[in-house]
Amino acid sequence: MSSRAPMWRAIAAFAVIAVSLLLALNLKANLGLDLKGGTQIVLQTKDSERVKADAESTDRALSVIRGRVDALGVAEPTLARSGDTRIIVELPGVQDPREAAKVIGQTAQLSFHEVKSIPAGGEVTPAEGEQLIEDEDGSPLLIGPQLLDGNGVKDASAGQQEQSLGEWVVNVDFNGEGRSGWRELVSAACANPAAGQRVAIVLDNKVISSPGVVPELCQAGGGASTQITGNFTQKSADDLAILIKGGALPVPVETVEQRTVGPTLGKVAIDASIEAAIIGIALTGVFIMLVYRLVGFLATIALGTYALLSYAMLVWLGATLTLPGLAGFVLAIGLAIDANVLVFERAREEYAERTSAGLPPALSTGFNKAWSAIIDSNVTTLLAAALLFIFASGPVKGFGVTLSIGVVASMVSALIIARVLCEWAVKRAYVKGHPGITGLAGTGRIRKWLTESGPDLMKRSGTWIVITLVVAVVSVGGIALRGLNLGVEFTGGRLLEYSTSKAVDAEDARVAVSDAGFTQAVVQSSSGEDGRENISVRLDDISNEEAVQIEEALASVAGSVEKERDELIGPSLGKELRNKALIAFAIAVAAQMLYLAWRFRWTYAAAAVLSMSSVVLTVVGVFAWWGKPIDGVFLAAVLSVIGLAVNDTIVVFDRIREHTRENRNQPLRGVVNEAILQTIPRTINTGLGAMFILAALAVLGGDSLTDFAVALLIGLSVGILSTIFTASALAVVLEERFPHDPTKAPKKVADPYANVDDGKSTTGAVL
């Protein structure tokens, strides 16, 4: 069976590449608005007096809003319900959201009423169902109950009266449901000459027109259509026609989030991310080839297929690619390298112990023995990605999706494609005769020194724990003294970013914004792309009209101003997202601990989680001292740090577990120290491979991704140290305080070479 395993793996690898290529050539990726430019509006439905906001009423509101969006003429809009009470509207290419927000979010409770009387002085007490209201000229009207609403309207359009050229009117056609109501209304009005035979057309409790019914209409008893008059301009007639044609929303809606991205920002981000990925893969490939020679070169070729696999999975699933999502793909490259490094380091150890067995069995055993650590580390990353998808909002959700796709693609490229190439290579006669060229035949002088005379790190376990506590105190001090610079995503408010054609002093921009009436605005400037200056303005919730005033104020001191980003987060949504971020972190910690407790022991799980928490606290503390923003992208970085930090720790703990089974009588501290020294090369090599990629992303990713990459670089660096010192030290202390029950004998580990395929045998082993 095992003699056929390489053949089946080769067939699987070829099939995966062929299918991926087919998908990539025939399907197109869905770009998020942060990459192609446009406006996203998130609406929250609210309970009305008659209708409860739930999934059913929100779906009906969605169909009404879709009609309004179609009337706006926006190309390829996207509308979808999110949860039970939210509607997401994406309008590609729309840079000025004022008109769209006004039309889309207008409640438009359109109703038709009979005018009962026209009060002339004195107070009038409305009877049940009646209402005292002012007409379009401010005069009082007493109107009767609603006899027809917007749901009875079939169509509406602006036009000009034939009899009075130049006067704009709104032509309204009624459907089958509305015609009976219109006939009843006309009959009631015609029977009341004292009130002028008038009807009142009310939009959101405001009379927009109260015309008298013409005699011809009274004689006809209604009809299938009518005209609304009321001193309209062409624009106001068009706007009203759109609202009436769209119909009445069954429930009121409120804009809780609005994002606008300029058309150039997305292109720059895509180009920068592609450059970062290419440079990162190239640098990582060179590094891996220098360390692992032939198998490193083959792993780099396999890594090149990662991009194809990831893109194919993205378009196959129909997922939307966002700006943070690009970062997720780039980050997953490091995970692919991690898997290869694990395999190659284990293969080196096996070859060193059993040189006479040859390269093929050493490599096969390397893949088999690394499998457990690879699965554990990738599961923890997928947990973090799933939490991002569930609890994050906007483009950051895309990071969770693409990180998950990237993890799967990285495992396929590392464990199937790379394995096929490497196993084929080490079975060549020339390679067998010159094992040194593979990179697996020697462990290196540093590795040899660490194994034979490395330091006793666990002798000072208490020292490492104290250092970790000191760093934690400094981090908490930064949070307490400097505070967290929470972004508008977590606090609510509005963030506006513009690029200018000339350099503008931040103080001049601040004065201009203040003179425009926004004295509380926080204005900052920074250098942007192509020599342009970037200006950001952060302030409380303001309207779209006020945002335009700020843009005009900046243009007065900066010349041409181009909008790069506009984010509006309602205060209720900001609080919700902030709470969700805390919940996501708590669940991430709990999920990691439960998984590790299941895979190892609770003592190791607690040590890993405490170590990981110290890494996250350090990253948050550094950002607090620097005054960097804590936003949704930072949340993505923190959850990624959790996955990466636990990945390294799992590798060490997996080796400790293996040595504990094989050397039951050896002291615990000696076992732990040996495991750390043996895995240090893997930890360093993996860390450097990921750092090349993150450094390229930090330099080339632009403002949007720089902070993300910096947070990950800090987390990765601190995580390496925490894995070597803190996690292992805590595990030793906890294990000594709460020792494992000695009556529970560990399972026996089979000889890894007993049934390994060496190219000649017909049986194999699965560890």
C-alpha cells in the first residue's frame, strides 16, 4: 500500500494544481470596496409602532432599498442582509455618499389621507384616527385616517404638465392593491366640498402635497393614476419619484456605519501587497535555499504554487478580497514555510541518528513526525481566523476568510506538493551518492553545539518568569498612563483621510478645520505616496454635509484635495464592536486553552496561554506607548499574534511530550531543556522566514497595512523569546507543582523506522 503512496500523492498534487489553474483562469475575484473604491452603508432596522424589526421585516425593507438603489443607476451594486436587523449596501464608484444615503435610508412612510377640514382659528380636537397637521404652506389641516400607503404604488416618475409647460409634477400609477384605496380616497374627498375636496399626501408625517381633486376625477370615481403637484424643481421631483417608486419601508432604518474609499487607494494597496508578496517569497526562498539547499529549493517551488492555490480557493468560494485579506494571504506564506522547516529539521535529526538508512526514510519520517505539530499549530490559527470572521466587521472579516484559505493552501503546498518534489529528488541516484547537497545530511555546527553543550535554560526558569512579569508591568503602565488610542471603529465617530497635492502643515490644516466650525476635530498629517501629503481628521459623528464642509476647508489651504477614506461608525455600533473585540479575545484564549488541554495536559495549556497572553499584552503596551491606533486591523493582528505565538509553543511542547514518552526516568527540567535546544533552529528559521515577509509588507504595504505588519513583527519577535523562555519555564513550574499521575503510563511509541518506505519495502507506517 505504502509503495503506492508517493504515486497517489503525485496524482493528487497534479490534480490540485490543474484544478486551481482552471479556476483561476475562468473565475474572477470579487474585490471589496476598499480595493476598488466606492461606498458601503450599513443600515440598522428599528421597531415601529406596528412592525417589529426582525429578519422578515428586514428582508422586506431590503427589497424596497434595492428598488431605490436601482433607481440611482449605480453599476453593480451589492445588497445583503447581515444578521436579523442589518442591511449592507455596497455602491462601487460612489465617492459622494450624500445623495445615496439620503435616498436609501429615507424611511418614506408614504400615506394618502382625506382632508376633513381646514381649521380657521381656535383649537380643534381630532377624533380617533384623525390628525392635525400643517400643509406644505404651513396652514393647519385636519386629516382623516390613512386610506392608502406606498405599497399601493406601482410606479412614479417626474414630468412636466402639458397645460403648464415648465411646472414639474410627479406622475403616480397605482397597482391592483392601491387602486381600490385611491378610489375610496377620491370618493371621500369629493363628498366633502367644505374642505375643498382635498387629499393630503404625507411623507414621514409631513405633507408634501395637498391638492384638490379635480371635477373630472370625481366624475370618474378615481382611476389608476394621478399627479402630485407642489412647486417641484426637476431635482426635487426626481427625488420624490424615486422614494415613491421604491415604496415605503416597513420599518425605520438608521445608518450605523458608512465607509467610502477613494478609487486610487485600492490600486496602490493591491500593487503594494503584490510587491510585498513577491519580495517576501523571494527573500524567504533565498533564505530557505541557503539553509536547506536542494530541498529548500524544491520547497520554494512548492511555495510558488501557494499563490495559485489561494487565489483558486478564493474565487471558487466566491469570497470577497479585502485590503486586510491581502495581508492574510501574505501572512499565510510564513505558515507554509513553518511546515517545511518543521519537516526538514525532523528529517535532519532522523538522518543524523540513522545515516545508514539513507535519505528517503529520513525524509518520510520527518513528514510523519512533524505532522502532529503542524496540525496543532494550524488548528490554533484557524480558530483565530474563525473568531475574526464571527466578531469583526467590514473589511477585517475578509482577513479571517483569506487567512483560513491561506492556511489550507499552505498545508497543501507544504505537505503534498513539496513532499512529492522532495521525495522524488532524494530517490535519485546522484542525490543518494551526494547527500550533502540535499541540506538534510548535516545538522550544522550551531545545532551540534546546542545539542552537545548548550546552556541549561531551565536552571533559571524563575528568572525568565520574573522578566516576563516586568515586561507585563511596563506594558500595563503604558496602557494606564498613555491610554489606548481606540479607533473610530471601537469608539464611534468619523474618520476622514485626504491626500493633497502639496505639503500642508498639520497646524494650518487644524486651524482651517476649526474655523469651519469643527473645533473638537483631531487633525494629523503624514507623508503619502508619490510625494503627496496625507491629512486625517477624526471627530464625533457628523453628517455627510458637514464632511463636505471639512473637505472644502482643507482645500482652501491645501489646493486640490482627494478623498482617500471616509469611515462613519455610529456610537452604538462602536460600543458593540468594542465588546465583540473583547469577547473574541476571551474566546480565543479559552479555545486555545481547551484545545491544548485536550492535546497535552492542562498544565501545558495554562503555560501556553499565559505565555501567549504576555505576548499580546506586550504588543498592546507598545502600541499604547507609541500612541498607535487600536482598530479592527489591529484586532486582526492581535488574533494572528495569538495563533503564531501558540504555534511556536506547540512545537516545543510536542517535542517535550515525545521525549517524556521515550525517557520516562529523565528529570523533567532536563527533558524540557533538551526539547528547547533541539527546536531552537526551527523556531529561529521559521521566525526569520515570516519576518522577511512582514518586513516587506511593513515597508511596501502603505499606511493601511504598516501598523498591521509592525504589530505582527513585534508579536513574532516577542513570541519567539516567550516560546523559548516563558512558556517552557511556566510549564516546568506548573508540572512540578501539579505532577502527572505516575500510575498512568504513557503510550509506547513505535520505532519510526520499523515500516517507513525507503524506496524498497512494500509496507509503511503512520505515526
